[in-house]
Amino acid sequence: MNLQQKSWQIRKDIVTLIHHAGGGHIGGDMSVTDILVTLYYKHMNCSPENISDPNRDRFVLSKGHCVEALYCVLADKGFFPKSDLDHYSAFRSKYIGHPSRKVNGVEMSSGSLGHGLPVSVGMALAGKKDNAPYRVYTVMGDGELAEGSVWEGVMAGGHFKLDNLTAFVDRNRLQISGSTEDVMTQDSQEERWAAFGWHVISVPGNDTDALDRAIEEAKNTKGKPTVIIANTTKGFGVSFMENKAVWHHKSVSDEDYEKAIRELEQRGAAVHE
Ligand SMILES: Cc1ncc(C[n+]2csc(CCOP(=O)(O)OP(=O)(O)O)c2C)c(N)n1
Ligand SMILES: [Mg+2]
């Protein structure tokens, strides 16, 4: 199965999980899926076998509300049995609506926006001090960038020249209550990050080939951290969810579930090996 096919499979898992659980952050899950798939299935040296190895690569989902996408990937990779997700969002389950370190494979409990990058900077700086070979990856939402703490992390990442750190901005141009440009202007992301000393790559963010090349470029970039501005579509892959703020967090009716799965199956079937 290639990366694109894996993305369509994970999206079906996400829709199924949220349909079963009665709600979830489906729009942002669908926009971030290709980033997670490209990292976990191609680039990151991180698996159930080496999760306790100090030299494993680290991943932090700073936009923690999109936990469903992360949990579907971690389950598919074998960090825990897929059947554990039958209890997602259930009373007393450790599989709650934001990443928890109680779950195997989760490096940082997150969900309070604005903290993933600063913590990732700390992880990357520790790696430099220890002369360790691991790399650190984090994904933020574009709405999340309105948090001031993000920019302390950007400043420190540039200052310490953390070339073992790669940040992604899931640039879907929507946040909880509408367009990012209405809530808090973001443009130009590229100029802002570059001004803080980061190497900036801007890509179509639902394209696994483009993401693959960008991550490779980040690995080869020395002397500065890299940010990949992933220009995504919120709700990507399900026509009636795409670019609709209302699908930021929502339950999935039986009818919507059937329609969504049908569309995702068609999209997956259209991918060539
Ligand atoms: C500190 C903090 N403030 C507010 C929220 C509530 N909240 C959850 S998701 C969200 C919008 C995030 O938008 P964005 O970062 O663009 O994520 P995406 O579009 O990828 O879902 C907000 C404001 C939060 N989780 N944390
Ligand atoms: Mg967004």
C-alpha cells in the first residue's frame, strides 16, 4: 500500500471512529492525515518496538484536538490494539478526546493549544546537548498560531539553530469559529517564520509526494529548523465536509457516515500503485 492509499484508509478509520464515538474534530483530522501518514509510514524512526529507545524520533501533535487522526495511525502501526478504540471517548477510557501520555506512542499530552512547539524545541535542544541522532516533529493548526507561546518557540528554535526540529503548520485557513484571516491574520506565514531564522517550505499539504519531498529537504537542511507550511483543505476527501467551519467538531449521522465512506472508498480506489 502506498502513502496515498494509506491516507484514504486512515480517513475511513477516522470517520468510523467518530461515527461510533458520537463526535470528534473531524475537519482537522481529515486535513492533517497526509502529514501523519507521510511521517509515520515513511520518515520517522519510531515504532512500537523502539518507543522506549532514547534515540527514537519524537512526534508531538500540538493541535491535540485532532487526536482521532493520531490514534487511528498509532493503532494501525500497532502501538495498541485497534479494538482499544471501541472505547474512544467512553467513560473512564484512557482514549479521551485529546492525546494522553497514558496511551502508548503519545510523547506529549496536548490539546491546550500553543504548547507543542515550545515543548518540541526543548526536546530538540536536549537532543543537541546529548549529541543524540533523533529528530523532532510537531504539527500545529493555523488557528493555533494566534497563541503567543508559539512565537516564543519559533524564536528559540531559530536562536538555537535546531536543525533536528521540523514543524508543520496545517494551513487549512479555518479555525473553530471561521476563517483564520477573519479571526487573526496569518499571512504571510512564509515571511513570518523566515524572519525568525527558519528554513521555510510551502507545499500542497494533502499531497503525500510533496510532503515526502519537503520532509526530505528538512532532514538535509543544516544550521536552522524547518517549517513546512502545509496548505491543506479542512475536511479533505469528503465533499460535504470540505472547507466548512461547522465540521470543525461534529457528530456523524448514519446517513453522512454511509456517504463519507462511499466517497473515501472511491477516492482510494482511484489511486494507482
Ligand atoms: C489554549 C486553547 N484555547 C482554545 C482552545 C479551543 N480550540 C480547540 S480547537 C480550536 C481551533 C483551532 O484551529 P486550528 O489551529 O486552525 O486547528 P484545525 O483547523 O486544524 O482544526 C480552538 C480555538 C484550545 N484547545 N486551547
Ligand atoms: Mg485551521
